Amino acid sequence: MTKKIKVHYPWSTTPPQRAFFVPSLKLKETKEAGLKAALHYGMIAKADFGTNNGKLGVWFTRVR
């Protein structure tokens, strides 16, 4: 049985041209969920795989 972790994507408080990092081992799933959340707020965003402080995850950037 896999446990689903709920992630809070702070799109409503992220200004344009700013980014935030979500640590994850399931990169593709995290990327898709984060971009869907951005669409929910009517925002255009991009996502890139990367690291932050030695942790693997996804960088989300609000384009506009």
C-alpha cells in the first residue's frame, strides 16, 4: 500500500517571476500535480527538476 502525501503548492502567494522548491522522489508526479495546481489559479508556470540543499525535487516558477 502506497501512502499519498498531500503537497501545498503556494501559487497564490508566489509573485510573478519567482520560484519555489518542492522536494520529492516522484519527480514526474510532483511536476504534473504542481502545474495542474497553477492552472487552477489561472497562472502560467514552468517546472524543472533540480536539487536544493542536497534534496532532489522540482523547482516551480510562476511565469505570469
